[in-house]
Amino acid sequence: MKYTKNETAIILVDPYNEVLCEGGKVWPRLKEVAESVNLHENIKRIIDTARHTGIKVFVAPHRRWRIGDVEGWLHPMRAHKALADFKLYAEGSFGGEWYPDFKPQAGDIVCYEHWGMGGFAHTDLDFLLKQHGINNIVTIGMTAPGCVEATGRQGMELGYSVTLVKDATAAYTFELMRCAHELSGPLFAESILSTSELLDLFDLIDVV
């Protein structure tokens, strides 16, 4: 993969307190794996370098639970039920706030919230990427076998070259991480890199 600042974008998936820090409802299940790969440091390094280099950062956020969500639905799926049953990422709650270090900044693009797992389905992510001339997407965030993988798979189907960053995401277990990067990832991703490997390639980009 060759990364250029005009055709490459970072897709930061679900950067919420709920899945990234103490006090988040889902964080206790992710903490061990996240800390083992230095998740927070790696995501921060990637988005800071991208902004410095001129690579766009797109945020693909999950639906924030609101009163009435899923009520009366004829065919709610498991992800929809979990959103409602546990009031995940609830609007106005601590869990539904951006994790401070990953909060969108000026120049970043925040897309519509996705209801399920994939960041493209029923959102404006594809439209906005195309409007900015993006061909290569680098997916990071939470979680590896969930929303990150779903977003990468959908991106591939839409014609984007997909890069997974194996230590800028996490999962509920080490086995799920292995499956996401060693078994499922190669089916749709053009590159599967570590943060250091990715940033070495970003260093080749002219920032002027």
C-alpha cells in the first residue's frame, strides 16, 4: 500500500468513553486486551500524525441510545437490542461522550451515527469519503471483530483499499483479536499493520 495525504483517511470507530475508560459500561471487558497492545497511546499517535501530515480523520460513531430507541421495531437485531437493553453510549451520559484524547478536532469529519456495526450502513460516511477523493481507509478504534471489522468489510465492498491496524483496536478476548487480524482480516484488508509500521509509511508523506 502507498499512502498519500489526498487519497488516504483514518476512520476512527466509536471513540466513546463507554468502551475506552473506567466508568464506561463495556470497558471492563476490553481493558486487559486494550492495555496489552497500548491501545490509547497507539490511537493517539495515529490521529496526531495524520492531522500533522494532512491526512483526514473521519469519525464513525455508534448510535447513542435515546429514549424510545428500538421500541416497536419489527425486526431488531442483537446489536440493536444490546443498545436499548444496556442504554449504550446514551446521549448525555458519561459513556456517550467522546474519550477526551480522541475528541474530534477542527478539520476532522464526524459522520452520522451507525445503528448496527458497520460505519457505512445508513450513514453519510461513503458520501463524505468520496467528496474528499479518498481511496484508502485506515480503520482504528473499537472493537476489532465488531464495528472496526464491519466498517472495513463494507469499505472493501464499496471499492476502498482497507488497512487494519492491529494494535490500535481491542476486543473482549485475545482469541477474538487473533481471529480479527489473522483469520478474518486478510479476507478484506489490503494491509494489516502495527502502529509503528503504519507511521513509518506516513513518514514518507510530504507534509508541505
